[in-house]
Amino acid sequence: MVAPDAVQQLLDREQLRDLVARYALTVDDHDLVGLEAMFHPEAVFDRDGVVAHGWPEIAAVLGASMRGFRRMLHTPHAAVVELTGPDEAVGASSGHAELVTRSGVLLAAYRYADAFVRHEGRWVFSRREVRFLYAASAVEYAATLPHEDRVRFPGEPARESYIRPNDTQGY
């Protein structure tokens, strides 16, 4: 017979993986109202070192990103979660994105490091950190990917990926 807390842990892990997948869909829909429900009111969001504290700041960062992209298609891949207590968990996930700007199509690969809490009876993000392995124009993708400075968002200087081979800290 399976212990009742083992069943609850399985349910919690599935809810956390669903949260990660729903986040990608909701970002693609440019739905800030839907995203607000996924974050603790005092959550922290870190996009490549740009840190937002609390939902109003997170909404500003996510809204600015959404306004920069006419169309977004995030495809989540692996998602792992570890329950660290009855109402706390950590996790990591990866994925790819196809992003349409006014000047063309951008391809990107990313990883998230997450902390979750159960808030008002449901799992939400308490911290979400995204790091890009690359971001490149679809036209320049093959030429960009081999370079160290392969994170190239429009209007931003090219920079190195925050994730390097053999760098597993936090992921």
C-alpha cells in the first residue's frame, strides 16, 4: 500500500510541473493577469541579472518583454522538482523559444531555476531565475551559436551565456 504522504508528494510534483508548463503558455498569450496568479505577491524574478521584487515590479519586467515581441512561442522541455518541505519546493527547467520582433525572428534557449511555495492552497513561484544559453536572430543563428557572446537580444549588447559547460550550480 502506498503511504498517503507519498501520494500527496506525487500530486504536488505534478502540480509544480503543470505550473512551469502553464507559465510558458501564459507568457505566449501575453496574459499578465494569468501570470499574476502564478507568483507569490512578494516573489522575486531574475531575468539574466535584472531583478524584480514583488508582483508590480515583476509585471513591469514581463510586460516590457511582451511588448518587445509581437509573437512568442515557448516550448518547455525538462522540468525537475524537489519538495523541500510540505509547502516549499525547488526546481529547474529548460526550453526553447521562437520570438517575433518588428525586425525579425529570434531563437533562444533558456533555463529556469525556481523556488516554489504553497500560497492560499496552491503552488506558486516564490523565486524564478531565467538564464539564456543563447538568443540569436534566426538568420544569424548558425554563425552566432559557436561564439561566447551568443546572447544577442535586439537593442542589447551581445553577451556571454550565463550558463557555461560544466556549470551546474543552481541547475
